[in-house]
Amino acid sequence: MGHGRVDLVFDALGDPARRALVEAVAERGDATATELAAGLPVTRQAVAKQLATLADAGLLSATRAGRETRYAVTPEPLSDAVGWMVDVGAAWDDRLARLRRSLAKERAVR
Amino acid sequence: MRIEREIVFPATPAEVWEAITEAERLEEWFATEVEFDPQPGGEGVFRWGDGDERRAVVREAEPEERLVLDWDDEGEVVLELEEVDGGTRLHVTETSPDWSAALELHAFAWATVA
């Protein structure tokens, strides 16, 4: 059961869109699917599904607020480890995008 | 705890190796200011615009195949190149410093209880 939970954490964070959602929730303190979808080119339903996956993995806590569910990042120490994964993962996503451009540019010059 | 990324570039392993080992190429994608000596035992200094600085020592350097850096804060980065159809696959693994091993155990205990 415990191992399954840890696998859920790593699976949940394996997806760039879900990592971005964890970051967005962390920045706001807490948020609903509607609030998060407002800034994204995806439907509220798609965001709600991703948030539920993150909550199942224990990365976000879910609190019912009327007809909506508010999500918040779960407390330390898990969030420190998660923070490292989110930050380092995002840094590599950015770097590799720049590396791709750098390689293309070098090709064009030669 | 580790992060892994894999990406295929439409470039030869030689081109990718250049881009990940030459200081002026590293400045195009990795850091703002780079000093780098890409041979075993060689040192790297990486500076960013926000004043951040990280230092690393090259543990392994197999041209066009594999580059391993040890960060001075104990993390590690492994860059592996493989020629594939359509270009070169770059596999990146960054392992976190030791402190996270303890956190990971905490996280595991926490997840088991939760």
C-alpha cells in the first residue's frame, strides 16, 4: 500500500502539465479547478481531473467549498522533496528547449 | 530522488557533444556565464543572471557518449547521448543532494501513514 502511494507520487509528477499545476497551486496558496483553468488553454474538466490525480497521490489536499473543491499543496516535508522535483524538472524543460534552439541555430549557420 | 528527461535532437552526436561541452555553447542554453573544462577532473563554473553560481567537477567524459558532473552541493548530472533515427537522443538524469534522501524517507513514511 505504501509503495503504491509512492509510485502514485512519482507518476503524478512525471507529467509536465501536472507539475505546472502543482506550481500554480503553490503560488496561489490554494485554488479551484475553475480558477486554474482560467489562465490555461484547457477545459475546467481537464484541470479538475489532473487535480484529482495529484490529490490521490497525496501531493495536494482537497477541501470542499460549496460546489467546488479547493486544492492546496500538502505540508512539509513531502513538499520540500516535491519542490525539488518541480524546480529541477522545470529547469531542465527550459534548458532543453533552449538547447534545441541552439542546435538549430548552429545548423543554420553551417 | 532524481529527475529524468529524454529528448531527440535533429543533430549528430558530435553537434550535441559540442553544445553540451563548449563554454560559449553552454552559455546559449545552460547558464549566462560558463567556464568549463570537459575532461575527467575538469572544473565547471556556471553563473546565472540572478547572481546564482554553481560549481561542478567532471567525473566522466566520453566524447559523444556520456558526460557526468558532480555538483559541489553533492547533486549529480548525467548526460547520455545515443545516435538514433533522425538524430541524437539526449538522456538527462539529475540526482538531488543527500539531504533529499532523508526527505524521501520522510515522504515514504508519511505516504505509508496517510
